[in-house]
Amino acid sequence: MNYLWHVFLVSLMSATTTHALSTSIVVVGLNAALQKRFILPPNTNLEPGNVHRAHKSETGVGGKGQDVGVAMSCLMSREKQSRDDKVLLAQFLGMGPEGDAVSGALRLRRGLSDKLTVRNAAPLRTCTTIVGKDCATELVETSGEVTEEELEELGNKVESLVKDGGKASGVCIMGSMPPGCGDDTYAKLSEKMTGKDTLVLIDSVIGLDALLKTLKNCFESDDREGGAVLKLNAAELCKLAGANKSEAEKVTIEELTAATSGFLSKYEGASSALDYLCVTDGKFPGYLVEVPKESTSETNFNLIQLPAIDISKDVKGGMLYPIGAGDTVAAGTLAAWQYLHHEPEAGEEDNFFGVVPKQVGSVLSSVKSKWLSDVSSDERSIKMATSFAFGLSCGSASCLQQENSVFDVDDAVRYFSDMDSPIIQ
């Protein structure tokens, strides 16, 4: 497609539909990056100490929050639906050519709004992926410092949207923060945009204590409809609880329950603020862990095991691209949760305001209904398990694509539809 014509179409699309914040997902991804891909010649791996010449090089979007935005744009592009304001990236994009490139890619190529973007003075960092025959190596630059004035500018942008359109439908907290951000930055931003009906997915442990205290206050109402989940991998959960686990080894139920107990003991606000832990474990099954609403020393938790996804038959050339897959899991999980939380009645699917397109939504509803009949668990937990399973399917599908967090929706739906029913542990 002619570039100028593409820009015109995106601009026209953005001008035609504006969503209130109460129907939008805000992705808080403060540590953005320009992503460079240095692709080695065929059948070549990185050898430290040697000179390597690129077979091909590419640039794109980097940063965990930005990866979530890209993944959600893949879902939204399925039906050519208007994307303006459905997903808002709260982000700092440094001035200069790197920031310009990422800003353009997000707005023009992905159709994502820049209403919560602050172009800060510090240059944007660059992350470089060196892609070899059967492995990829990631080089991550340090970030430039954010000033108090730039933090205040972002807070003011959030407050303005809340004033005009209410609290956010969903909030996704992703990854690290650049220098200059205090440990309570996520907490302060969440306090501004999270209401009792907001769905919150956290994929970060930075400033977690303060964030959990804020969410506890947001969800203390008896009539609250929203909630929060913490997504992390099994090794991270074990580390937070003071135990060691190799990411290459499958987590055991004993390790998982002990790590959950240790985590809840360490973070006193977790029981009040969180509803579930969404625990990934690489190529092994994932787990949904229900967080008890009262602090407890018991180690018997409600665990739902989600089947592992085998993508080996779809791998082309023997190479997987896992960078950004975890962020894609977060995107798919929150998008599906938003859909099932506001699940439209039959015949009303076209009126759904969120990220998930109609055809995907019908598959989510069908699988949720099947699992409800197959599994002895409450509907709320099955909805969350269904959402997490869809997120895992999106993450698996993204491993087949070179570009971070980009995936074929058909692949994700196929993996999701072929899943066996979850197992209650």
C-alpha cells in the first residue's frame, strides 16, 4: 500500500471514533525502546570475540508496555475495527530519531493513540536482538532519566482523560521504570485511573508494595466488579518467595504452593489487592492460582493447571522467537478478560467496545462454556482461566514471528481451541 495513502487511512480512522477512558485499556509502559534486530547469516550463531556481519537488519518497537500495545493491535486489526483510544500507551518516548521512529510505528503502523505519550528530553534507549541459527541474544541499553516535570505532565494527561471519560476499563502495568521515576510511580498512576470496576493486570514487581496498597483501596468496595491479577513466571515467583528455580525445569505443585505462600507472606497487601496469580512456566503448563482474600499460613491453594501448547510442528527453519512472548501473554489475557467480563448477549457482539474482535469473542465464549461444564470450579475462576489460556495461546503464536509480540490471530485461536480442559489441582 502507498505509504501516504496508508497514513491518510489511519488518520481518517482515528478521527472518526473516540472512546471514553471507561471503555479503554491503558498500558503503562514507561520504559520504551527502539528495537533493532541484527540477523546473522543462515546457519550462523553468535560467537563472542568474533566479528559478525549482518545478513539483514531491522528496526521496530521495543519495551514491555509497547509490546503489549503491538500485540493488542494484532487483535484489533482482525476486523479492521477503529482502534483509536481502545488502547492507550502511557509512555515516555525520548526526543530524537529513535523516539520519532517508535512514535511513528505505534501511531501509523499500529494505529495506537498517543494521548498518553510524553516526549521527554532524554534520548530513547535502543535494545538490540542478535538472531542466530537457533538462539537469540538480547542487548539492552540503559534508559535516560525522566524529570519531575515530565512525570507531572504524564500524570496531568491521565487526570484529563479520567475527568472527561471516567476510570479506565483496564490497566496493564508492564516492566521496569526509567531513572527518575520513584518506586511509587505505578501506584500514583494507578490511583488516578483505577476504579472499583477496572480490570488490572500487573507484569512487574517494581514498586509492587505501594501498588498493592493502592489497589487494595481501589477494590475495597463491596459492590466492586473489577479486580487485579499478577502475571509472572514460575522462576520469578520462586525468587520473590526466596527460593531458587531454574527456568529450564518444570515447576512442581509443591514448589508452586510453597512459593505462593512465601509470596503472600512477603507482600502483606497481596491478599487484599489481588484475585489471582497467572503463572507461566515456559514450554510447560501454566497455572492460575486463586489468591485467598484473608492472609493465611495454609499452603492449600486453589490451582487450575492449563495445558502446555506444542508449537513444534509449526516452527519454520527450526527457529523460535520468544522475545516479547511474555508481553503477548499479558496482552491476550487482559483483552480476553475484558471481553468475558463484559460479555455481550447473543446478537449484540457488534456493540462490544473492547479489543477482542467478534469472531475471537465467540470462540472465547464457546470455550468458557465448555470448560464450565467440564471443570468443577466457579464461573469467575473459569472466566479468568479462559482468559489466561487465550493469553498463553497468543504468546505461543508470537514465538513463530520474528517481530516482537506480533502474531497471527488464526494461530492463537487454533492453539486456544485445541486446548484440553484445565485440571483442578
